[in-house]
Amino acid sequence: MSLQFSVIPKECCHFISATYSPKSFLISLRKHTCNSCNEKEIWICLHCLHIGCSRYCNGHAQKHSLKRGHPVVFNVQSMNFWCYECNSYVINNSLNVLFQLALEDHTSNFKFYQPLFETYDVKGVAKYIQKNHVKNIIALVGAGMSTTAGIPDFRSPGTGLYFNLQKYNLPYPEAVFDMNYFPSNPAPFYEVMKDMFPGQGKYFPTKCHRFLKLLNDKGILKMVYTQNIDGLESVAGIPNDKVICSHGTFRTSHCLSCHKKYPDTSVFIESIKKGEIIRCSCGGLVKPDIVFFNESLPDEFFESIKNKFDDCDMLLIIGTALVVYPFANLVDHVSINCPRVCINREKVGKMMCYDNLGRDVALLGGCDDIASDLAKYLEWELS
Ligand code: APR
């Protein structure tokens, strides 16, 4: 289809080619409000996908253009390109490619240009699940899902683990789990492990763990990617082949010197309970296979993320600050048509857009309470 313009656009030489993926361009097309003022009459900068409002609002698009030297913008409502250098509607071959991409998506995915949820709250999410027969849910979970089990998270001010390590005189809190620090001073880690080590009959699955188990019983849970090392997902009865321990596991260990593998870390349980440093028969340090900073995530994680997200039809993001990569990037592995539901005390995720007009929704509060409410609106029994 050729371009139908009310005015004849000029041939423009100020936009040569896109420096971003088609997926990033399409995600921008579905944004609804100006980055700076929430106005809805917006232009997309085709040089960096910044969203600015028109000069009939607060002129943030033109201000961005002048400040960054990005002259060409696109308006998805009118499907027109404007160049602040040419001071005219414009077109060229590269712009025409973007136009076709936008037209195709706008035509075949029109419903995703409208608000996805009737209401951007627990009830709206429950209704969406029922109305759209959601059946491939992926959950990305973090330490916030286990706090009501009695396990502190890491970054909650005051209660998070990283706020309570003063006695170890660490150079920085994360050092306790850092491969650049651990070999030279392993004692703090083994002290901390005394409380964290799972299977000591101290911690039990929370209501939110049981909600994920219920999703599995209903046949609509596809995968759980957990950053947690407490093992409570499998204690809750979620099948192990549906849980990816993205930040490793305490279950197994290995020696840092001779690389001997220990298939069952609990052989050291007496030393663990005393917070003692665990040594291999060769004298080297034995380290559980939890992922430290400056260590790679398990191969199983990278294998799994290659193809598990394509048919995900709802992403749940539960109890995580989404600040540790590459795990935090997973929110962008789902298709641009996949709703993303953040269940957390506060909004998280640089890549999320909580404008209550698109596919992202934040359900703020305690994850156990939200899980209970979701089950109630879905008319499910959650113990
Ligand atoms: N309900 C809802 N949200 C909660 C709850 C709760 N009961 N408790 C805590 N939270 C929220 C916090 O507000 C915070 O946003 O959960 C999030 C926990 O964030 P972090 O403490 O940073 O934990 P997490 O995101 O899992 O950390 C990721 O960092 O230190 C590394 O490897 C470690 O896996 C860990 C990673």
C-alpha cells in the first residue's frame, strides 16, 4: 500500500536508517503518553524512540529534537512523519519501511493499541485470564516472594539482608556473595549461609508459592524462573522441570581448588549449622553452586530462555526489584503482545511502562495478599 498523505511530503535526507530493532520500534508505537508530561498527542523520535508531545501540547518532541539533533519524528495516530529540519511532512525509502511495519502491526494487532485490561487492578487481571483463556503463564520471582516465610530479601530498606551485614565489615554488602571477595574472606558467607541453607525445617512455602502451585494444578503454569535459592518452589510442589533456579542452588557444591563436585551439600550440615568454613579434602574452599556476583548463571538458564518465552501469554513478575542482570532482561523476552503483571510492594523494571493504558500493570502490595485476591476473583480455592 503506498502512503496516502493529505499534504505532499518532501523527500527527506535527515533519517537514513533505524538503529534499533523492529520490536523496539513496535513497542514504542504502543506507548500512549509523552515521556515528560503524560500528554497523549505524541510524536516518536525515529532516531532514539523518545516519546514527546506535540507543539499543540507542551512541545516536548520539538525540544528533544533541538536538544539531541534528532529531526525526524512519527505520529502513530495520523501515521505521518515530520522533519524539524525540513519543517515539513516527509518521506523516504527508510521511512516507508517503518510505515509498512507500523501499518501491518496496527492492522493485525489493533487490540494491543487499546488498554489491555478492563481495569488495571487485581480484578482486571483475573478477568483477563478468564476472558482470554490464558494458559502459558511464566513467573519471574525474587526474594520478595519468600519474605513472609521469614527469609529476608536483599534490598528492602532496613530489613533486607544487605542492610544487616555491618558486623562483617564488608567493603560493600554484595561482597558476601561476590567471587572477587569470597576467596580472600569466605567467613562472612558461611556465617550468612547458616541461616539461609534450606531444608533445616525453618522455612515453608508462602501463600504466593502455593498460588503458583495452583496455577500449575490448573494447567496454566508454563515456567517459574526464580532468583531465590531457598528451594521453596519445589517444597510447594511445583514440578522441578518447571522451575529454573536462575541464581543456582544450595543443593550441590564444588571445590574452588580441585573442582571436585559435591552432589549433596547437606553432607556438610554440621559445619553449616555452626557457620564454619567448609573445606574440601584437598584443603580448598567448598562453595555451594549458588551464583555469586562475577559468576555466570547456569547453562540451564540460558538453554531454557532460548525458546520458552515465545508462546507465553502472561508474564508475572513477583517480589523482585528487577535490578540484577541478565535475569531482569527476561521481561523483554516475551512477545510485545504479552501482558506483564508486576506483583510487588513497589513498581519495578526500567523496561516497564505502567501507564494503565498498555500491556503492563502493577499490582502493588504484599504478594500473598495479591495472590489471595487473584484466587478469589478467579473463584479458586487457595489454602
Ligand atoms: N510482597 C511483595 N513484594 C515484596 C515483599 C512482599 N511480601 N517483600 C519484599 N518485596 C519486594 C521488595 O519491595 C523488593 O522490590 O520484593 C523485592 C525484593 O527485591 P530484592 O531484595 O532486591 O530481591 P531480588 O530482586 O530477588 O534480588 C535479586 O540480587 O543479591 C542478588 O542474587 C541475589 O537473587 C538475588 C538478586
